[in-house]
Amino acid sequence: MGRISFDDVGRVFGPSNKGVVALQDINLGVEDREFVAIVGPSGCGKTTCLRLVAGFDFPSSGTVSVDGKTVRSPGPERAVVFQQFALFPWKTVYDNIEIGLRNQGVAREQRRERIGAILDLMGLQSYAESFPHQLSGGMQQRVAIARAYVLDPDVLLMDEPFGALDAQTRVVMQEELVRLARKNPRTVLFITHAVEEAVYLADRVAIMTRAPGRIKEIMDVASVRKAENWDSYERIEEVMDLESFVHMRTHIWRSLREEKAAQPAE
């Protein structure tokens, strides 16, 4: 049994007999400390999958479970990072990171220790008293990720967290996430439109069909990464030049192009 499990999951928005079928027969498991990325055409239900795990939405059929327990609401063992940074503009970096710990009733001294550790891990020590408007987009997203990680969640849910960043900053944040995942691994479900990002970050990549969304194929990246020692490369462009990376990226693009070509004209 995986840490995250989708079992015959369907989601219909509106009346069941004439509603919009967003997801159909989704079966997917994410193991402990595994990083799984979901890619697919626009509108295929990627974000809906994440919302079901987060407990923000519920399946019309089938079950979504975490550690064998059906998801019925949000929970502290699951933290979410969104595309928009969702920081409180009137609070400092330190205070933004502290919010979740306060809500959990963590004692002040323990909050200070945990925030200090995550500030150090994320390279945010000198920005603790800064406000969001004083930070770049990349730095703001670092704060959002730090706010999630400081809660010590079992599961990290990331909905296109780098989608609002410029190309260069996005690459830097991808490298930072890999570094963070090595030092402090978590079970991650990652939603993205960027194929290169999915292949670079994930252990497995789940490819979805056009709506209604189904799992079309799952690619095993981890075995290739291990066999060819991708982790020995420090920069993303070095990995992207590898023949194995190019092969997987091209395969996913072709699969997505097939879905786009099969989509009825509007």
C-alpha cells in the first residue's frame, strides 16, 4: 500500500447524469519518500488530483487515501505549496513561516528552533525580517516552501509551484528543490505543465490523458537516474544534455501531443 493511493477515483462536477467528468478511473500510488510528478494536457484534472489528496475536494467515486486512511479533510500531515506564493504581505518572512506552527500550538522555543533550522536550510537567514514585497519571486517561493517544510509534513503537495517564475529563476528553484529533497526527503506529489521539470525532479512521471483525465502511462525515472548517476551533476543543463534525459522528455512530449491531437476542436 502506498503512502498516497488513488483507487478507481472519478470526479464529476455537477449532476452525475449531465455533469463534467474531470477524472475517470484514476489508479495511482505514491510510496514513502517518493517524488511523483503528474503531467497532462490543460484541463485534464491534474490539480483536481492534488486537491483530492489535500482534502480540499472529494471524489465522486472511488477513494483517495493517505497511509491507508481515506482522506476526508485537510490534515497537518499534508502540506500544500501553490503556484501563487500566498504569503501574508504584512508579515515578515519569519512570521509567515511561523503561522502554521502557531496554528499547531507548537511552543515558542520549539518554533524558534525549527524556523531557524529551515531558514538555514533554505538560505533565508538574512531575510528573516524582510517583508514579501522586498523579495524576488524566487525568494518568495522559497519562503512558501519553507513554510510547508517547517511543519514537518509526511506528504508535500506542490501545484505548479514554479509556474509564476521567470525561466532562469525557475531553473534555480528546481535545483534548490532537488538539493532540499536530498537533505530532507518527503513524499511529494508534484503537478506541472513543464515536461523537463517533471523528468528532472521526479522518481516517476504519471502522464494523464485529455479530459476526462485518466492515467495513460507511468515512466520510471528513478532507475535511469540511478543507473546513469544523474545526481553527480550539479546543474540541470548538464542532466538535460544526457541522451537518457532527452529520450524520456521526447517520449512524454509525443504522448502529450497525441492527446492534444485527439482533442475535439472547440
